[in-house]
Amino acid sequence: MSAIHALADPFGEAPELRYDLCEMRGVVPVPVVKNVRRVSITPLPVYRTME
């Protein structure tokens, strides 16, 4: 992840979070996708929380 954006809601609700995702090529982060919603991200099995 290279950035997190909080977009204000015009009606005073909680801000919507959007993410910019990157992949590492050596020590250089290279942007892959920008402005992604959380529901569009699937975590790897090792990072999923037990609910």
C-alpha cells in the first residue's frame, strides 16, 4: 500500500477510505492501482482475521 485517502462525506458521515496499491520491485514501490475501495481488496489468507 502506498497511500490511503479519506474522502469526506457531504452529509457529515464517516469519510470513505480509498487506497493506492503498489508492488515492490527491489526497494522501489511501483503503483499498480489507485483509488481502490476496501470492498475491492481481498486479503491474503495469512492476514485474514478470525471472526
